[in-house]
Amino acid sequence: MSDLMEKVYQAFDPGPLGGDADLDKLYVDLDDVRGRADVVNRLANKIRLSDTPTCQVLAGHKGSGKSTELRRLQRQLETATKRYFVVFCDSDEDIDRNDVDFLEVLIAIMRQTSIHLREEAGIKLKPGYFRDRWERIWNLLGSKVELDSVELEAGFATISTTVKASPDARLRLRELIENDTGNWLHAANDLIGDAVLKLKKKGYHGLVVLVDDLDKIVLRPHHKAGCSTGEYLFVHREAQLSAFGCHTVYTMPLALAYSPLEATIAGLYGGQVPIVPMVKINEPPPKGGDCVAGLEKCREIVRRRLESAGTNVGDVFDSAETLDMLIRFTGGQPTELMYFAREALITSFPITAEAVGRPVRERRKAYARQLRAEHWPIINEVRKSGRFTRTEQTDEAIRDLLDSRAVLQYANDGEWYAVNPVIESEPSSPT
């Protein structure tokens, strides 16, 4: 294996762009080919213009680039004249995607906020009102931490590790705290209020917490509430999610934004749910065909990645046509572009059309296993018209298709949809 091949593989990292160096070198502005959603400015302006803490949500397909847009929001808020201290909270560090409730969100926010404040602003939070509640929790979980001698996050880290690893401990802790949620929020806001005062003395206008990866929670029936886990968290628990004494932004599953609760959710979170759509690489039906501007933006993404590895398209792909083939199969999904490139690379270097075909076939087989009979009429309708008909009978199937990215959402020329190109060559029925 050559050093160049290793560098190229690493350059196609499907994870979100991280720090300022990555954003400066690798970020490609896709707004023109996403329908000018202007998500970052909209989120930032609501924060800047409000005189009270705001709570917003951001939706979009998995892999559409939400995390990278949140990083851009972070940099914009941190570097403006009216600057904020921004905590990027990676909820996956503290939360099991298969089973999420407000308790785990609170733990993630408080643990990661306390770490960022200590490491980046020199602000060390004290346990405060939480000290009165630790003893019952330690007895319940069978562990003990002396909070007088360690940072606040040590207590939260102990709880987080335990509840993420043990569903039984998670349920016991929820039962203990369920009737005490108001006091937990009061304790959290006591610490947040103290942090905001200290941040203002250091020249910050306020505190913003960006909670990423909640869009990836597994949507399934809630064990008690009689609704989906996503609805339970973002609708039934909205009063708690929006109760922190600082600005918050949560990523939310796209399927919720296209459910019968759409208007309710919009009303709860500021009047509209910003959505990060896919990159338009095809024209909508019935016209069809390539979108030249979108294809060129995706080529630019690849060029920048390869430049960071010290190489170019001509050395990594056997032809420009192979690169375009890879791009077309992604349907305009930035993360899928990285994944397909990596998978093709481990098959052939330079990358050939045959190598691109391997991950495409794997994705196609995966969809063949997932898709059910009720999905195919919707897929066929989207393929022909770029639309789907929502009824009480089709609503759940539509949300399944959006959540699995079998159907992709675009916002250019009005809102429209396309079948994932990986499925496009499948038969029009499961026969």
C-alpha cells in the first residue's frame, strides 16, 4: 500500500469538517445548489437578534452535511464582533441512539459544556444544587464520586458512562428523576447562569450549545408514550429541551419534519424548521438530466480533498467519467460521496468504474432487504413526478423512505424529491 493511497483514503473522511483549518481548506459552499437555504445565517441571526435564550432545531437527511453546517455556525458566532462562547456537543458521546430521553440530553449538555468552559475559557463550574442529588444517584448506580475534590464533569461522566452502557440503569435513573426534572433543570440553569455571567466578563455576549447527532436517533414506538421516540423527545419533551438558560440548537430527524406534526414542531421551535437539503446534481422530473452546477460543486469537493492529500483527480481516478459516475450515484449526498470514494479506493487505485460499482451494488442489496411492498408505489410516484402523495395510509412509509434515504429531498426550483440513484436501476416492483 503506497503512502499516496493512504493519504487519499484519509482525505475522504466521511465525518464532518472539524476545526477552522478544515473549514478553510476543504469546505465548499453548496448553498447555490441546495436552493439557497442559507441555514447558517438564519440560525445565527435568530440567536443574535433575540434578547432571551432561543431553542432551534435543524433537520436534514443523514449525510447531508448538517454537522459541517453546525461547525460553520459555531465559527460565525465565535468570530463575529458580538461573539458567543459556543459548545459543540456531540451527543453520541453520552447517548445510546437506540434509547434516548431528556435525561440523557441534559447529562450530555452539562458534561460537555463544563469541559469546554474549563478547557477553553478557564471557567470551572461547581456542583451547586447537583450536590444534593448525587447521593441518591450513587446509591442507585452503585458507585461513588467525591465532588468536592473533582470537577463537576466527573460526576456527569460517571452517570453518562453507566446509563449509556446499561439499559437497566438507564430506566432506574429515569424513574428516580422523572418527578424531579424541574429541579434538575433548575440546578443546570443555576450553573449556566453563573457561566454566562463569567463569560460576559471575558467579553462574550452569551453561551450557545449546539447538540449534534440527535437526528440519528432510532425512530421506534416509545415504550410508554404511545408515539415514536422522535415525537416523544422533540414534541412531548420540548418544554424541557427549550428550558436551558442559554441558546440551544438541536439536530432533528428529517422524518419528523415531514410528519403530521410538522406544523406543531415549527410552532414549538421558532416558526420554521431549517432543513439542509441535498445537492442538486439532476434536474427534477419530468425534465431530468444533469444539473451542471451541482456536478461541478461535487467535483470541487473531490478536488479539494485530493489537494489536501497532495494529489489530483487525474492521478486518483482513471478518467473524469469515472468521477462523474461516482458523483451521480451519490444523489448529491456529501457524506455518501466520501463513503463511495473510500470503498472504491480499497478495490482499485487509481479508481475505476468497476471499483465504483462495488459499493453501489452493496448499497442496492441493502435497500432490497429494507424495502417493503408498501414502499414501491411511493418510489414509482417519486420517480415519475418528483412528488409523493401523503395520506394517512402512506405517511409512515414516506417517513421510512426519507429516514433511510431511499427518497432524497431537494429544495431547488421549489421542493421536490428523487429516488436514490442506487435504487433507480432496480425493478419498479419487488417482483
